[in-house]
Amino acid sequence: MHFKCPKDVLMPSINTVQRAVQTSSSIDIYTGIYLNASEGKLTMIGTNIDLSIKTTIAVDVIEEGKVVVEGKLFSDIVRKWPADKPINVALDVNTNNIIISDGNDNSSFKAEIKTMNVNDYPSFPDPNPEIEAGEAKLWDIPQQDLKKVITSTAFSAAKADHSRIYLTAILLESKNSELRAVATDTHRLAYYKLPGHDGNISAMITADDLLDISKLLADNDEMVRLTLTPRRAFFDITNTTIVTRLIEGTFPPYEKVIPTQHRTIVKIGRQELIDAVDRIAVMIRNASTFMVKMTIKDNYMSIASGELEIGKAEEKIYVEQEGEDLIIKMDYRFLFEGLKSLIGEVVEIQFNGPESAILFQSAEMPGFIYIMMPLII
């Protein structure tokens, strides 16, 4: 194998597949990047147990061939390569190592990397058998829409080590001609729906994997082809294919969680509230509780830290209030993250008493709602 290409062509593709490469593993092959130079193209693959990424770029192929190299080492060498010099990658058949240089005999720098057994590298998943058997569903989604729903909901999913794995997922589905994304850890829920997306799919994919995918999406209307097989989701984005496993289980019935009644509504400047919560949080970030107390009365919202050993803090903000006065307790982290996920100058918050779910929405972000449970102490 022997190919040449500029650094600014090779490095972005390494970064892409690197998202699926493990920096350390009991199985060495999962730390490697697969390189296949053929017919004027370089195909690169990174894979682990849950995620596989393949991308193809145009290069000058001098000799066709394939190798597997340690991913982090290969990435670090290319990253530090001078931008004005071409990268020349060649396999030494005598040592079975790859030589990285600028291609000149008097190259000022050369690196030699040992390769792994290319036959040990897992084969890249292929959806065609399921497509031909009629077991797959296909859906085309604009990149900017898919990116928007992922990044707006992922923060509400449970952490990766949660015992109920389906809570670590984002539910992606088409329903009523809408693209929907929902994430919840049972304490809060983020829900985004975008109209104009006919289809018939439903899949649970880990929030971590979808966030990795979102970083490869552009803010334009170019389509992503989503192919769902019984066990995997395939995302085809221009010259890149990302494969992730589907999460098994039943997603919580999120539509039943969305409040349909309220006794108090407030409208408040979103950034003003974010800043107030952030200031109050200074008092409680190292405390044993993350609770803040919110009091709504006579068109004012008061946010207080409560009495702590180190002291206390309180801030009062003018709001537009409809309905009853209210005193309610909540986790400031969930409040802060929910407010940060919204877009718009004004946020509307709906309450149905001190022990019921709280709903957040913004007129400038139609289709998105954030719901969090209060603290009951």
C-alpha cells in the first residue's frame, strides 16, 4: 500500500473515524484505524462494539493495499504534520510497518508505525441483506433538522452507566408527519418535534452515539439517509457512513408525561433567569443538596439557595404572571440546563402546583418543550 495526499484532506477524515476508535481496549484491534487504498480513493474505518464509522476521500494511490494502524498514534502524527508538506504513507513489505514521510529521500522527518493483522479487523456492517429481505426502513432527513433535534434533547438522557439502558437513549421517530426526538432520565424530559417529515420509523439510539453523529452533520438541507435494520441504524452522510446499534426495550410513554393543565404561568427573560440561577448556584455547588426554592408572587419570581453553613443567597426578578402564587423547590442543575437548551429572549414556564411537573417552552423555538419534576422534600 502506498498513497499521498495533503494534510487538510487526510486529517478531517481521521477525526471522523476516530470517534469510533477506542484509545485503549483489551482487544487491540479496536484501537486501530483500517486503511484501504484503492482506485484513487482511501477508505478509512474506525469501529468498536457499538459504533462503526467509514469514510472515503480522494488520494493519489501509488500502490493499492490495506493495513490497520494504531489510531491515536497515526492521528497524532498527522495532526502535527507541517501543513505545507504532503503526507506520504507507504507499507514496508519487509517489516510490515508503514512509513510516513513527505515522500522525498531526504525527508527531514519520518515515522515508522507497526501495523496490526488486517484480517483481524471486524467487517463493516452491511444493511443490504435486510433491505433486500424487506426488513429495513429507509428515511431521508435534512442534516440541519437531525442535528437540531439531537443537540436539543441529548442532555436530558441518563448517563451511559445507568442501569436502565433505554434511558440513555434518544427516541427518534416519525409520527403525524413529524420528526420527533425525545430523551428522559425520569427526572426531566426534552421533546422536540419538527413538521414536514413523513415516514414510519421508531428507534432508540444512545445519546452519546447520536451526539457523535451530530458533530458530523452540516447546518444545511443536504439529506442524511437513515436506514433502520432490526438491530442497527445506518446514517449515510455524503461520503461517510455511521453505524450504531439500536437500544432494546420500551421507551417511557412520553406523551402521557406532558402536562395538559396549569395553575400558574410566568413569562420571564431567559438570559436574565439563567444569570440569576447561575449566581444563586455559587452558594450550593459544593453543598449536599442542589435545591433552590422558587417563589412566585405579585409578578415577581424569587430564587433562593436556602440556609447553608456558608450562608445564603436570593434574587428577585420581575415576571409576567398569570394564575396562582406558588412556592416550589427544584434541582438547580436541571433548571439551568433546561433554560440553556431553549432558544429565545423570553421563556414561558407553566406550573400545576408545587408537586407537579414543570413545563418550559419558547415562542421562538416551536415544537420544543422541556419538562422537569420538582423536588419534594
